[in-house]
Amino acid sequence: MDLQYLREHPAQLPVFIKHQRIRETPVPGGSICVAQRLTLDDGGSIFAKSLADPPAGFFAAEAAGLRWLREAGAVPVPEIIAELPDMLALEWIDHGEATPSGAEELGRGLARLHRSGAEAFGAPWPGYIGSLPMPNEPSSLPWGQWFARFRIRPFLEASTGALEPADIAGVERVMAGVDSYGGDEPPARIHGDLWPGNVLWDRRGRGWLVDPAAHGGHRETDLALLGLWGGAPFYDRLLSAYREAWPLADGWERRVALHRLYLMLVHTALFGAQYRESVRSLLRAL
């Protein structure tokens, strides 16, 4: 069992794990899936994430997104080694630390990725973010209307148990007035869940994109999410490099909270009221 064999026979991976032909080492950080480093007979490693009884198409959606991001050739994205109904195996990336030059390189790469575009808002495959279904039906709506209907409303409806009536009313007001924020652009090719934890920095200081909820969306979404929870390392330099490569439209600062509202509602839907105040903070900003 080596990497080449596994590429040619990916369905054999669970068999080799079951019969202890592969050494398994837990990897910390997964909140939904079980993450492991799998060491093969030749000493090479792969990264595997698995989930018992996953929703239909769960790993297929992530694999489709990884391939779509990777085919743009703009930013480092791990190669898919094996795609199975309950497991996804990717090339192993040795972890390192971010560097200022690596952050700037990622900023320029994200601009190239986003410029590669998408045929429509949404994607040709059913989407997931975390363990939640994400509506991906391709749409020709203007960005603001699409974002309210397909990125904010579904997760607001899934968050009703975590939010109070005033919170729900506040989100509904934002959706009703979404056109007032401006920023309509053609669909960009985006990661879609690009909070700082979904950038993996390698030993050369380069940033790799992992765990996508990829789709045709607004490029500002990726940049806004990268600034959450303290921001990606050297975020200011990353953003500056991005803007040099592809300037942002007027008013982008005002839309940051709008883009982040989408992910905070995903969190209230997944994890409950502990993220309620984060939603309220964004509503105050909006």
C-alpha cells in the first residue's frame, strides 16, 4: 500500500484501515468529522476525514468544491486521493507558520481565484457547510437578492431556536433592505467558508485552502470571513495584496458585516445560542 496504489484503488482504503495495514494518528481540530493522519507502508502520509452515516452527498460536495477551486490553478488546494461516501482522503500538508510574504501571496492568489469566475451564483452540485445543507441551485438573481434568499434566509430559518424574536426581525430587516448595501458583481469562484481556520499554512509559509463550501458567490465574502475571530495571520497584508491585484468596489467596508452575518447564522444553526450575541453585534453594525 503506497500512494500510487491508493490513487489507482481508492475504494480499498477502508479495507486496509480495517486490517491495520495503515497507521492511524488522530488530528485535532475537527468539530464535525473525525480527522486522521494515515501513514502508508512506504512512510508517506495522507489526511483523511470521516463521518459515520453522513448526509447523502456530504463528501461528494466537498470533493467537487476542492476540484473546482484547484482547477483554477490560483491558490494551493490539496489533491483528492480518495473520495468515498463516508470518507475523504487528501494529500498530506506538513504544517508550518504563516509568513508576511505567504499572506501576501495568498491575497494575490485569492484575487486570481475569484477572477476565474463561476457560471452563476450557486454551484452545479448540492452544497453543505459544516453538516448543514447549503442551497446551491444556480441562480441569475442579482447578488444581493441571491445572498438574502440562498445564504441568509436558509440559516435564519434553521436558527429560530437559538435566536429571539427581535434578532429574527433584525435579520429580516437586513434581507428586506439588502439592495441598499450595493456591491452587486458577477459571480466569483469562492471558497465560501473561509474563516481563518480553513487556511492551512505549510512549512514554506504558504496558505492552502481546505474545508470549502465552494460556490459562485461574492468575492467579498471570502475576504470578510478571513477577518473573523482575530483574522488570518498578517490579514492586513493579505488584504492589501488582494486589493493591489484586484481593487474592491466602493462601500466594501460597509458590507463586511453583511457577509459575516451569513456565517454567524450558520453557527447559530449548528451550535445554538452561544453565537447569538455575535449575530446581534453584526446587526448593530448593519
